[in-house]
Amino acid sequence: MRHTTCGGRHLAPPGLCYTGSVIPILTREQIQAYDRHASERHKVRGLILMENAGRGAAEHVALMAEQEIKRLPPGHAAGPVVIVCGPGNNGGDGFVVGRHLLARGLAVEIFLVGPVEGVRGDARVNLDAFVGIGGELAVIERRGSLAPLRRSLQQSPLVVDAIFGTGLARAVEGRYAEVIATINACECPRVSLDIPSGIDANDGRVLGSAVKADLTVTFAHHKAGLLVGQGPAHAGRIERVGLGLPDEEILDEVGQLGHIIDEAAVASWLGHRPRDLHKYRAGSVLVVAGSPGRVGAALLAARAALRSGAGIASIATWPEAADSIDAQIAELMTIRLYPAQLEAGLEAALERRKAAAIGPGLGLGEHARRLTERLVLGWDGPVVVDADAITHFAGRAERLREAPGPRVLTPHAGELARLLGTDAAGVEADPLGCAREAAGRTGATVALKGPHTVICSPDALLLCTRGDAVLATAGSGDVLTGMVAALLCSLAPMAAAAAAVYLHAFAGERWREREGADRGMVASDIVDGIPAAIAAIRR
């Protein structure tokens, strides 16, 4: 889908205008409603949807199988492609894949978990069609041996997981868990249909046992569980197959949880700058951060603001911290905040500023608390609230609703847990739900940092699926704070946060590709990579 206006029949998140691809994210309930709507309103029956899904998936499976076969040593014959099917509709998709692979001349062997009599409806139609054209079907009995499956997997170029789909909401146990363990133990690549069997479609939890796929071919739209929790680690690469339906109309009816940020959207948000731009129009950012022994966080945030396009970046901090900052970066100005004139000093520092950021390395003492409340609850300009500044509102998230201007919170799981009065494990288990709760309680835009960062306002949700483990380095979050602040000078909060998160992740990926390393990046490397990341996206 392409989108060139604001809102546009709910294709774009509310308040975000851009020209680019729109990639919806659906919950389990929304994808079920999607299928019902296709059948009831558009008269596209389940059998047709199953055929379209299986045919599209077969293209990806065949390409991967043929590549694996080409890698075999001369004279080494590959065994059949193995497809493991459950009795439901996901198994039905697997039978369609098997039929199309046979039609392409590939050898196929399907293992059905459970008796043939348990397969009904559209899935049974496709099972009979697969067998009817000569397909080989083996049944895995409840108490039978898994040795035949293991032998076939040893010779197969790849295995297709078609056991459970998005409807699974219970723990995987018994024979099914044993079959999944057998699939995970094989050395050949694994392809899952729609979602890896055993992954919860809403939150990415492992429901007892789950297939760990190298590729997931998902149908219609991305499911939330593919993108958060344990979903990304189990899904591998994700390819989407359309079902031949009028998506815009159906999504208008059934809704969507949110959208994936893409490069075209970020490029559109960034736009092009006029040649006559001067530093104040580019944006003047105040970074309120740092304390004795913790000036690095302030420096990283302020430098990131400049690298992200701010014309001016100043650090307001305690006098002792300012003394050590002054000698380090020529492009940055420092402003000393004296506890005896804290409020007056802050007001003077905020003059002519377009945006501010507060928190990195600031401290948790009484003076830091006063400073945080004065800026966050008293200034009407846009503010990024991070690190220590978030912790100052721990257990009183609703106070942030009193802010007179836009606020963007950039917590990691621990900081969000303190804000909401819960624990980090709970946030990591349900990042989408916790980000939405935080946005609802604070009225702010929340960028919950993680492997896939969630950006959420009270009425919209975006997800960044880019990023790399190299970003797991001290100061990485401080860099993001400065980036968001710079972009807030010209963009709405959701667009500023989403663009900053995407650029931050992209800069990390580019460093890894350039260095060929999966570790060793430091936060200043991210800062220095921001302009090149912007240029690459704009190209």
C-alpha cells in the first residue's frame, strides 16, 4: 500500500503525515476479524484465503529449498522437503504449500500430527487434494515413534512448520511439544507459516514450547507477536504474503494495533532544509543533564542533538559538572545552575529554546527533583524526559498529565517499571501493553527502548523493527535523548520520536556492516554515524 496524505482511512497513525509504505500490525483478534470480514462482506471464502496463503508461501519455500539443494556436495542427493502439519487451518496452509511444491517438481513429505480424522473443513479439502495428486503423507500417532520424522529431517533441505497458527492461546504440551523439539533439533533450515508454532500472536510469549524458525512467511499482515517478546528470536526473517483482498477497506473495519516504521516514512518526516536556514530556525536545544562524575551522558545527548540537526545545543548543569564539560567540546555551551537560584537559572536558560531534554546523568537528589518538576511540569515547550528525570516521577505517572507542553518519555524497561509501579520483567514480557498504559496514564509520547522499540501516544502506536545488538552499549540511550530533542524542534512528538529511534537503530546497523563486528561500538560512534544515516535514508 502507498499513502500520500494525513490519516487517510486510518492507514497512517493519527497526526502523522508522510509519503511512504504503511505496514500495519494486527492482534490475534484483529486478524480473526479480518478473515471473517473477507468471508462475510467480500464473499472470499476460507478455502480461497487458504489457497492464496499457501501458494504465496510456497514461492518462498521453493526458493529457499532450491538454494539449499544447490549447496549440497556433488553426488549428494537431497531428501524431500518435510512439512509438519497440525489438524487446523495452519496445517491446511501446509497442505497447500505441499501441493504447490509438488507441482514445481520438488519432492515433498508431509507429517500430520494426529489422526487424519481430526482434520476437517478447508484443511481437510487441501489434505485430500495433496494426497490426491500423489503426495506422501505420514501420520504421527499420539504414542508412536518420532524416529521416521527424525530420519526425514536428516536428509531434508528444509522443514516447514505448519502446526499451530495465530489462534493458539494455550500451552503446547505432550506430543506437540515433542514434535516441536524434534524440529528445533534438526540441522536443516526451518520455515514457519504465519507465525512460529507455540508463539503467542499478541505478545510474543513462548507458550510452553515454540519452533525457532529461520524464516516466517506471515499472511495478510504482521502479527504483534512476531515483533515483540520472544517473537523476533523465533521468527527469523519475516516475509509477508498478501491474500488478494482490499486491505484498506478491511482494515478500516477491523482496525490495527499500530504500524511498523519504515525508511520512506522517516525520509518524509525529515524532509529537505531550505538553503537560507540559520541556526535558530534549525533549532536551539537545551540539555539539562550531568552531574559530577557523570558528565558523559550530558555530552553524548548534546552532541547527538547537534549531529541530528539542531543549530545550537547547550548543556545546563551543576557548576562542578560544567567545569569539566567546558574543556571538552568546542561546539557546546554550558550554563551553570546554582541550587540557590535554581528556578530563575532554568528560566533564563530556556529563553529562545525550541526544545529541551532532561535526565541523563542528572542525579536523584532534591535539587535534581526540583529542577525536573520545574522543567517538565512548568515549561510549555516540547521536552524529552529520560533516565533520572523519569525516575523522579516513579509511582506518580499521572503527574505528567499536568505538563503544559508536549512530552516524550524515553525509558528502558527498568525505568518504565518504576514509573508504573511494576517490575522490569513484566514490562519486557508485555512491552506493547506497558507502553500503551504509560502513554494513557501520562498523556505523553512514550518510546520504550528495547530490541524492537515501541513508540506510543494515547492514540497511536509505532514499532521500530530495525536495530542491532551493537547498540547495547553504555550511553546509547543518552544519544537517543539528544536525537529526539533535536527533531522535536521541527516535528510533532510521535514523528520526532519515531524518526530518532529509526535513525539511531540504522546508525548502529551501518557501523556493524562497516566494521564487520557484532560488538565493540561505543555511544560516540552512534553520534558520529547520525549524519551518514540521515543521508543514506534520504537517498
